[in-house]
Amino acid sequence: MLILVTGVTGYLGSRLVPRLLDDGHDVRVLTRDRSKLEGAPWLDRVGVEEGDASSYDAASRALDGVDVAYYLLHSMDGRPGFVERDREMAATFARAAEDKGVGRIVYMSGLHPEGEELSPHLASRVEVGEIFLSCAVPAAVLQAAVIVGPGSASYEMLRHLTRRLPVMLAPKWLDNRIQPIAVGDVLHYLAGAADLPADLNRTFDVGGPDVLTYREMIQRFAQISGLGRRVVVTVPVLTPGLASLWVGLVTPIPSGLARPLVGSLVHEVVCREHDLDAIIGPPPGGARGYDESIAVAVTGNDP
């Protein structure tokens, strides 16, 4: 198939491209600045379309003749108006995909509970998924919680907090349940989504085998990294906004990036189904557990 990947300078997009190439697909990438791809080991194996996905003309050019389009774009910059920007860009991309007769859109969203008021960033991710599910092109919206792998913003926040703070005051929602997933397993499900049956148009939850609290994730990271036990004291007054400022102060994670990460932790994020395993199969050897995911990430050997 001819596959378009957006967001190729990002964490998942840059890792997905070689997976798709190894699966035998022809790959085209859409980027605003080709120079940012210099040094990518797969650059000479893909077609490059330079343009902004928020432009209908640029999206149409990139989508011409495409069988499957991966939409891995979202605002994580903390600037005002991100909800409107994400909504308009997704709607433009969906319209261009419809007009070009694309066979499928694959989007990476966030795992979230039903019936709760979501943080603005998580709600925006859900809205973008709904835009694709309601357009004429069949969509597969994959929903994940914390992705464990070196370079993942969620993993880097966890790593820096654990390493820098042997004692920490933390929000009470650090005891909410989370179902983390290894980045290699996310890539397995994303790549497999290219071959989904043509009539499927739905969300899919993806997660690893372990359900943990963030407090437990911190303690296990410390143990596996040889740091010793961390003391975590929860307090009821640390709002997501204050918590993101706190993360920005004690780690290299900018507050604007920390805000959507922290906002997603306010909710319990646990898979309600694992239907993709029945359709495309689980990752080879089975989904990786949290402890193994951290051990691999610490060594830097993840994809």
C-alpha cells in the first residue's frame, strides 16, 4: 500500500516509518520543514511532501493516491487556542482524505474514562478522533495511556521526577489507576492498523498487561534503576495547573508540555477492551509488562 505518515518529526511518527517500510509498504511523509528530517536513516526510502497539514491544498497533495493515512498531529505547546487549531486541522485533513478517496485514517488518541469531564488537552484528542470517525473515510482511533520508551514525553516526565526527587509532595490523583504500554507495542498496533478490514470504523484501546498507580510506577522505576525507594506524600491541593508548574520547575519538561501530561493523570485510564489482539494479533511474544518496559527503556534499546 501507499501510506502517508504525518508527525514524522515526533516521537511515534519517526519510529513508525521504518516499521511500515519493513512491512513492505511504500511510504510518503508530510512535513512542514524537510530540513528537520536530515539524518533520519529512512529518509532516502520515502517520498517527502513539504507542507502544512492545516492547509487543504497541502493535505490534498500529500494524500493523492494514498491508501492509508496516519494522523499523528496534536498541539502540545501550551499556547492558547489549541482546541480550535486541532479541530480545524483535523477537519481539513478529513475533508481532503474524503476528496482523495483515501481508504483509511489511523489516529493516535488518549485513553480516557467515559462520562467524566476531561482535561482540555485530553478532551481535544477525543474530539479529533470523533471528527475522523464521523467522516466518510473509515478510521481507526487507537487510545493509549502512558507510553513507556526513551524520548516519550510521558516516560521522560516519570524518569526525571523519580531521579530528581527522592522525597516528593504529589497530587492525590497519583493513586489513580493507569495502564501503561511499551512504545514497541504501540508501534505494533499502529502498523497493524494499516491492514484492518475496510468496514471497521471505531476506537481501539491499547495497553500493556499491568494496571498500576502512578505512585507504583515511580517506585518500580526507582527500584529497576537502582535508585532506592522514593517517598511520595500526596496532598489534596495540588491542582493540575499547579502540578504542571511544579513539574516544570523540578524537571527539564516545559510547563506547557507538562500541562497536558499532568491533565491526563487526573483520570483513571484503563483499557475497556483489547479487540485489536483478536483482529491483528498481539505483539510477538505478548505485550510487554511495565517492569520489562522500564528495564528496556533504561538501557535505551527500545525502538
